[in-house]
Amino acid sequence: MKKITILLFAFLAVLFSCEKNDIEGPSLNDLYGPLDILESFKIVGDSVDFENDEILYFTASFSKIVDWKIKIRGLTSGSIKIISGKSNYINLNNSSWEGSSTELPFFVSENCDVELSFEIHDDIFQDTLYISSAKDYNNESTVLITDFEAGFNPNFTGFFQAGCTKSLTTGGSGEGAKHLQQFGTCDWDWLIGYIDYYSNFWLNPNTLVSDPSQVYFNIMIKGDSTISIVDGVPNSLFKLEFYEDENNDGYYDASSEDRYDYEFDVNWNGWKMISINYNDVENLLAPPNNSGDGIRNPSQIYNVRTLLLANPNSGFAKADVDFLIWSIGGPILN
């Protein structure tokens, strides 16, 4: 009898020691329970000065863990910011906003609509906020090439085919009030036009660091998804060329210095930010006849050339540009 009692206690000890303190997977309440709002949706800092590095955030709490999304829409700019998460609360740690955009153009000083929604629940909460001053992307961690706000710098030279257009335009810009329109048709050449943005005339005098993994080139491009009437593919092709002055003599020598190229289709409508890391060896390629030392050094970049291209057999091409800027440590929009 004594042995049976000992064995029974031993079995119970093993049984209870094997019980888990935490339940694996979502709780039944999170899966099937109703969504109750325990703390109402609030904006902390509903009038915010992003230019002076202020932030705002949101608060709320729920009866269950749920997928939620906050959508902020600028009533003047049309810019969109999306903040999302999966939790039973919203607070500073998971909803802070420093003024950046998810969908271009950038926000301006404006009123914004705010909406909180949930993935599998119909509940929607709405509010408004005011941006007293928009985020300034030109800072100590960036090198601004141009934003076109002071016009087109005549020191940025280039060439556009006869009948093709390069035109400074006011209104509907990705950033600020002005941007550069680029469009046209050329039935004898792939080139619509190109522009050379020489480093001597960049707006921001900051120096790029030499570590290519830390340097990103950013450009806003506005597409209209022009489709080729010949083969049904996007008609507008955009190319970036980066020229290095490795001996610091003030110009690029094709026989002894590096050039790196990045090419892509403009297959979208509206403004989009394109960001390329200078160390992206898979996409930012040296041309076959490259004669430099093969060492990527952003601090030696002498010129950035932008080219609008199109198959000469396929008709009209268009790609407007705005806000050419280098950023250090990450792309301009995270």
C-alpha cells in the first residue's frame, strides 16, 4: 500500500510539472470573442509641428488582440500615412508618427482625417488632426540635390529630343509647389531626354559618406502607366547613372573612373518614391566597359544623370520627377 501511495504522488508530481504556464496559439476570446473598446480612440498631440521634430501618437485599448490600422489622409495634399499593428492596445510604442508619408505626395501644413479600423470587425472610429508645420526631410542626414522650388538650375545641363518636353510645372507636385515634367515621343531613338545633376550645384552642401552601404539615392517619379501599343508592356523606362570622380580633378573620365547604372520601368500611376542603396550590387550595376577601380565611393560622385527612355516603336512616354535627395543610414521613407 505504501508503495502504491508513493507511486501515485510521483505520478501526480510528474503530471503537474508537465503542465504549461502559457497557452500556445491565440485564445478563444481573441478568435471568437466580441470586440469591446475598453479605452476610446484618442490622438495625443492633435496639432503638431513636425518641422521642429514633434511627434504625435494614438491611444486605445480593446478586449482582445486584434489587427488594427490607422489611416491618416491630408485634406490638402492627399498624402496618406498608414500605421498598423496587432495587439489589444494602441500607445506611444506602436503608433508614434513623425510626419512621414506612406503614399505620396508629402504632407503639408493642413488638416487631416484620421480613421481607425480593424481587419475582421466592422467598427470604425474617426477623428481629425492639424499639421501646423510639415516634416522637413532636408537635414543633417541628407544631401538635397534639388526640389525645384527655386526653379530649374541652368547648371544642370542635358538634352531632350525635338518634340519632347522638359518643363518646370507648378501644382500637383510630390513635394512643395514645383516639379519637372518630362514626356514625349521619339520614333527614331530610345532616348526621350536626360539631365545631368552635377554635384557642384546640389542644393545641400553636406558631404556624402564613403561607405556605400549607408548611402541611399531617392527620387520621386510620377508615372501614368503608359502602355506600349506594340507589345502591351509599360512604355516609360527610367535610368539612373552615377559618375565618380576618383582622382578629384573636377570631371568624370570614362577611361579610368567608375559609373554605376540602375534601370526600371515606370509602371504605376501617380507619385512614387524610388530609393536605391549605393551598395546594391544586384541592381546598381557597372556598365560592361566600366574602367574605374570598381570600388563604390559615394563621396566621389561627380554627377547623377537621369534618363527617360522608350522603345521608339511604342509611342508616348512620360515620367515627371521631383525631390532628388541622398539620405544616410536608410531610404528617405521607411
